[in-house]
Amino acid sequence: MTDNPDSVPPPAKDPRPRPQYGELAPEGWTWQPPQDTNRVDPAPSPTAGAGAVTPSPNNQQAPAAVAGPRTVPGWDRPWTIGLLAFGLLANVYGVFSLGGFPVAMQMFYTQEGLGTYDPPASIGAITTSGAIVLIFVWLAAAAISVRLLLRHRRAFYVPIVGGAVSLVVLFAFTVAALSIDTTLIEFLSRQ
């Protein structure tokens, strides 16, 4: 180097890596987004939890949305409604089957030559209770399904579960009604 005081020293080596494709901006530069009032704000990040605060365009703090509407497949609503309608028909059949239990037993007695069916006193309470439980199971499945559909959530499985519960209830009350008939139990034990 020369002893000339007017000479400019060589630039110091920059410790940063050499920029490629504009990935590094000059020191001190900051990006300011355009202030467009007709712009829609982007959705909050999925990591923002309940009660998280996100800045709004005018620099005020606003609570973040907890969750947006869920995307439900288009087939869910018609299948849910169809399964509920099928469940209603099946429950009506189950209610009438329990109501016609004494008539069916009389037909069985006549066919097997067991005489006249004399229903026990509690048969009416058992079949009526079973019919009421079947009705409430369907009503519960319908209410839960409608609530899930209104919340835009998948609901097709609720009528399926309700149908399974109704089948178990119908079977349980039918077995209960059959198990109190002593003539039938004696007949089946001889077979």
C-alpha cells in the first residue's frame, strides 16, 4: 500500500454468503407490504391456538379464529339423510314387531301344537318399554346427525351406530319377552 492519505482502503471481506436469485437484501432494507384497503387478510396460521392474538392491517391486536369451517365430502349429507330414513322405517317395523309379539307367539303355538298362548302379565310392559326405547334411540341418532350436519361435520356414521343400538335393543327385549314364557322354554328344552 502507499502512504497516500487520499487513497481508499480496499473493502473488507463480507462474511455473508454470496446471494443467489435475490435471497439476501442489502443491509438495512425492510420490505413494507402495500397498504391496499380492498385486500382480504390471509387466514391465521394453523399453529395459532385458541386465544392467540394476530395483528390486523391497522396494527390493532385481534383474536385469531379458532378453526374455520370443515370440509365435509359431498356424499355425507345425502347418505346421512338416507340412513336416517332407512332407520326410521326399520324402527317402525321394530315397534310394530314388538307390538305384535303376542299374535306372533299365538301363531307359533298353533303351528307347533302347543295350545293357546296365554301371555304373562308383564309381556305388555316389556314390549311397550322396548318400543319406547327404540323410538328414543332413533330420535337421539337423528338429533345428533342433524347437529353434526349443521356444524359441517361428518355425520353418516351416527345413523349406522343408532341402527346397531336399535338392533341390540330389539333383540334384548324380544329375548326378555321369550324368556318369561314357561311353555316355550319347556317346549324348546324337549327339542
